[in-house]
Amino acid sequence: MPGLFVSHGAPFTLDDPRWLGDLFEWAQSMPKPRAIVVVSAHWEQAPAAMSGTAAGTPLFYDFSGFHPRYRTLPYATPDATDLGRRLSGLLGRTPVHEFAGRGLDHGAFIPLMAMYPAADVPVVQLSMPSLDPDALLKLGARLRALRDEGVLVLGSGFMTHSFAVFRRPDLAAATTAFDAWAVDALARGDADALADYRSKAPGAAVAHPTAEHFVPLLVAVGAADEPASAVSAIDRVVMGNSIRSVQLT
């Protein structure tokens, strides 16, 4: 299986036929995964922890300000106990704590609803133990072996995540420049540059005033056998932000 970085979108993207179609077609272009490990922008917890692995663990609706119906959306995935045990074995000598009552957050379930709408693939969400890019590259490297076992490794964030652009369209030049820089760094497989994006990337302060939506990309890069293998599966701009999503092998 490849490693993916997905720009996940807000709950209302589930009403966007183009968005749903893009993600579904992308999933159909790959072999169906045996299981999925997802690292979302919306869960930072140290040391690394995992979501509940029981079948049908309720979703974690970690948002407000949207129509109440989005908090009733179901996505009941199958039992993922075996994957949870495998993750514990990969990530260290001490057990990885399972938050049994914590289901997938919206950074995980929104793209997966579009990609695998039947909810028939076991999923475990893994927390980011840190927002440090180097730490997340190392986390991705520890997950790399899962890809040979038919497990999809997915980092979920946003290629650019700037609310300022909503209010000031003139700032879109910064998000455009950042996106172009990221594409070039990915094409070169330059993990060091990506990790040092704060000082290397143009427009970083506007494109990512905080780190959490960019650094899941480093998990996917770390999990890749060939960091220079990145291919853009989705390349669009929505509300001034890049929703670029990439696949690595």
C-alpha cells in the first residue's frame, strides 16, 4: 500500500460532489487496504496513543458551529484489535494506550467516509506525540512496515490552512507560494526541507500560522520507501487554500 497525505476539509465538504468523487476515485485507484492507520491534525497526545479499536466505536465529533446533522453522521468501522496490537508492537516496549471511548475525529472520518463509504475497513487513529516534524518523520518510518502488510498509512491535515485568506484574498499569493514550494520539495524527496518548512518555505507564516495541519504530511513522507515518489492525487484551491493531497510509495 502507498502512504497518503490528505487535505481533509471541514464537515460541509461531505456535501461537495466533486470532493467526494475525487476522494472516492483516488481510493478506487489503489488496492483495497486490509486496514488503515490515520494520523490526524486534530489529535496531539504524548506519548503516542490510539483510538478505540472495538467495532463501531462512536465517532468523536470534535467541531462546533456547523449544522447539527454533521454530529449524527455514522461511520461504524469493523473491529481493529489486531491492528491495535500490531501498532503497540511497532511503537515501543511500553504499550500504546488505547482511549477505548475515543472514536475517529473529523480529520479521520471525513476523508474516509468519502474514500471508503461502506465503512468496511478496520481503522485505528494514532495521535501525534508531538508537532515536531522530525519526530513525525520518525513515527512514519516506524509505520513503514505496515505498508507491506496491506495497511494504508494516512496523514490527514491541509496543504495550506489559513483563515486569514478568507478575510484577505490578497494573502492568497502566500498560500500559492507555499504550495508550490511543497510540491518542489516533495518532488526532490527533500524531507529535511519539509521538516524545516518554517524557515525554508515562502509564505509559511500565512499558510500555516500553527503547525498541526502541515506536519501530518511528514508521517506520510517518513512512511515512504521513496520520498521523491510523491504524486498529487488532488490539486485544487478552495477558499484561497490548497487542498493538495499526495500519494507516496
